[in-house]
Amino acid sequence: MLISREMVLQQDIGLNATLFGGGMMARMDKAAGICAGLVSHNRVFVTLKVSELFFHSPVRAGEIIEFYATVTRAGNTSITVQLEVRVYSPVSNARRDVTSGEFVMVATDDNSHPEPILWKPAMLKEAAAETAAEVKPRRRKSK
Ligand SMILES: CC(C)(COP(=O)(O)OP(=O)(O)OC[C@H]1O[C@@H](n2cnc3c(N)ncnc32)[C@H](O)[C@@H]1OP(=O)(O)O)[C@@H](O)C(=O)NCCC(=O)NCCS
């Protein structure tokens, strides 16, 4: 499911004229949190684990980035979200994969302890249907 779109500004650019990787990670973390919030009634999610973060292609100032999320595991207190980030060109209507990663988010209570997730089944179903209709996530080339 498409979570958000953002414009990359000059201020987001690192030393090598492309988007600073840490900035991309922060944006992905936020998108994973939004995804968790959309499919549940819980108030707070914290990031437990990030894995397989992979920067496929550099991003430059002026480009529009899109954050797509797929729920790959709906647990008791945790949700695993696969994030795919793409650059969208309104001129050519084309997309290119730029970054992907897996985020495990845990729902927490007021004492910062894990709490059961109160799923919104309809939202989960809708998200799965949207994901199936979207561009297929890119997989890492085997070496
Ligand atoms: C997130 C946190 C509350 C989890 O507490 P915990 O006592 O370790 O949690 P639990 O062992 O009960 O596990 C919670 C969930 O995480 C899952 N989990 C634990 N370790 C895991 C791992 N290595 N990989 C994947 N999932 C894992 C558990 O399976 C469980 O999910 P489930 O209920 O859906 O099965 C705690 O580790 C924490 O506060 N971490 C810091 C979070 C943070 O500050 N993040 C950065 C800023 S947002």
C-alpha cells in the first residue's frame, strides 16, 4: 500500500550529491510506523528491528520518492513491514526502485511494555489487495 510521497530537497543531500542514507532510513522508519498505525487501533509503535536495508539506486534533489508498505507478519504484539521506496517521475510516469528494508514494529503501552495489537482486519485486507495490484517489489540480485 502507498503510505506517502515526499519531495527530496537540496537540504536532504549528502556529500556525494545524493540523498543522505540516514535521512532515507528515518523516512522509512516513519512510513513503517504509519503503516502499523493504519492497520491497527494501537496508539504507539516503536521500532524493534530493521533488516535487509538495501540502497538499490541513488536519489537526487528534486525527485519524488514514494513509500510502499507490505505487512509480511501480523503478530501478537509486533508487526513486520516490508518497505519499498521508489522514485516516481511525473514526466515519464515511470518508477524506479531505490531502497528496501524490513521493519519490525512493536505496539507499546504507557509503560513502554509490549501490548497486544488490536488489528483492523478490513484495513489489513485492503492493504494486501493494494499491494498485489502495485508494482512487484524488487528483489536483490543473487551473487
Ligand atoms: C520494543 C520493546 C518494547 C520490546 O520489548 P521486549 O520485552 O523485548 O519484547 P518481547 O520479547 O515481548 O517481544 C515483543 C515482540 O517482538 C518480537 N521480537 C522480539 N525479538 C525479535 C527479533 N529479534 N526479531 C523479530 N521479532 C522479535 C516478539 O516475537 C514479539 O512479537 P509477537 O508478540 O508479535 O510475537 C523493547 O525491546 C524496546 O523498548 N526497545 C527499544 C525500542 C526503541 O527505542 N526503538 C527506537 C525508537 S522508536
